[in-house]
Amino acid sequence: MTELKAVAAGWSVKKQVVGKTVYNEKMEKIGTVEDIIVTPERSVSYAIVGAAARQV
């Protein structure tokens, strides 16, 4: 029951984060956010970024 209340009070970041473009410090597109990893303590610890191969 506690878990259900936490889910109901929380929010989804899927639409705000997943699929968004990721840039490097030179503002070059390096990929998109593919997934978010949440620890058992319920904190976000990693973002999985799908990076495209860069042609030179």
C-alpha cells in the first residue's frame, strides 16, 4: 500500500527526459536519452544515452 501511495504522489519523467537530445560541452549532439536507471533507494543514478556513430 505504501508503494502505491508513493507512485500516486510521484510523477513520470518519461515524457520530459526519455528521448531528449544529449549534447556535449561543445553543444554537439551526441545522442538521446534511452532510459533512466533508478536505485533501490529510489534515486536516479544513471541515464542510458544512445550515441550515434560520428563520421569524420
